[in-house]
Amino acid sequence: MKKVKPTYLPLKLPPSFRNSTEHREANTSLMIKIKVEIKGSLLEDFDKLVEKEKQRILKETLLKLRVATPKDTGKAAKSWRILGKTRISNHLPYVIELNQGSSRQAGPRFIERTLLSTGYYEPNGQMVGKK
């Protein structure tokens, strides 16, 4: 819990009290002490929210790649995996050939087309390649 230094604010009194004898006897100025405590860190909460959204996008993309991958036995489609926090991979060597258009089911560059269709990815150099 993060503690914040107390803030003092002047108290605005109604005009009738300001001119009364009670006010003159009390003090010429009244202050209120406000203690503010922030539970948790806003930055940590934001970071957690961003990380959760990244994982949602990765899972959504993974499912779209599985659907877009040409199927014979289904092995290539089932081999898509999320690696770490930012990568999607397929370890099968022939997935590159499938992406180059060796299957009539999907045509060339089905991976790039799938990534671009999500709206989350922008080309910044090579999108697909060997490890």
C-alpha cells in the first residue's frame, strides 16, 4: 500500500458562521486533514492488463493459424504453439513449404495473410522464417 503525504484543504464555512462569535473564538482559519492511500500500483495493474491482452491476441492468432493451415493429416495445424510471451511457432519443417504454396487448399503465404487479417500485426521485416 502506497502512502501519500496528507493534504490540507481550507474549509469553506457558510457566511453566517464566519461572522459569528463562535468562529472568532474557534480560530480564524480551519483546516481539514485528508489521508489518501492507494492500494496496489496503477502501473502494475496496467502492466497486468496489457499482458493479459497480449496473451488473448496470441491465443486468437494461434486458433486462426490452425484453421488456415492446409490439412491432410492435420499434423501441421495441430503443431502451432505459443512460445514464451510473444512468439507463435510451428516446428514442422514442411510448414514453410505449405506456406510457399505446395498445397492447393491454402495457397501461398497463408501465414502472412492470416496474421495481417487479424488487424494486430503490421509487417516489420520478415514475418515468417526459419529459426
